[in-house]
Amino acid sequence: MEVLQFLGTWHGLATATNSDWFLGKLKCIPCLAQLNLTADGNIELTRSYIWPENSPKSVSTYAVTSEPGVFHAKTLKGGYPIEFRVLETDYNKIAIAVAYMNDGDRKFTVVKLLSRTRDISADTVDKFEDYTLKKGLTKANIVFSPKKRGECSPPSNTSPIVEEP
């Protein structure tokens, strides 16, 4: 994986997790991630929300490892370890990644669908769902971000954003 090509802006369009606690924390607000290279060669991740405007941002540092596409970080609360793996990316449109985390007592998996734009194809949604199932999760564990403000279904049924043909 080419780290420099992976930098830039990514929209968080879908999340799947086996953590009820984490699912409960997911908001029906699209997340925006900005990835920048730090002076020491690691990645600084700045997370924000598309709305409301001026929403708070969080910043984390992900350490580049010797294994391509694998990064290590710590949770913002508690400082617990995160292993973040980019499973697939074309650098220009989409990325599918998985994070393995724990909060001391509980271990959980988070699969993310990222896109350079707010639109994705039905094939991409299918591919993301396949990765989710391969990681031992179910479709009920998936939350898709709404395309428009105010559009929010119950988390297990939120509709994916699919580009028009």
C-alpha cells in the first residue's frame, strides 16, 4: 500500500461493528476524515462531521508499521491499542478498512467503508457487506451514513448512499 496516495480527504460512508456500545455511539451524521503525513512519517487523522457546521474535531496519530497498510494507534479515551488495516483501496474512489480494538475488557472489530466522495456504487456496497460478513459480522451490524441532513433510519436499517446510474 502506498501511504502517500492514501492521504487526503475520505468520507466515512458505512461502519460495521460487533460492539453494541460502539453501534450506540454511531450518529446518523456523515464523518469526514483528513489524513496528513506528520514530520516523523506517521499519519495524523483529523475526524469531523459534515454537519452541524463547526462540529468538534478529534485528532489521532496512526503509526506506520513495516507491514504495508497496517497502522497502530491508541484510543482517545483510555489509550487502548488499535490495529488499523486497509483491506482494499484504489486510492481514488474507495477504501475498505478494519480496525481491531479493545477497551481493556472487551475486544471488538470495526469495518469501515471510506470514499473520496459521498457517492458509491451498488457493487461497492456489496463488496463492503461481503467484507463485513467475512469478519464475522452481520448486515444488522452495519450503519450507513445518510446522504442528506435529517435522513436517519434506525441504525441497522439506514440506507446506503448509492450513486445514480
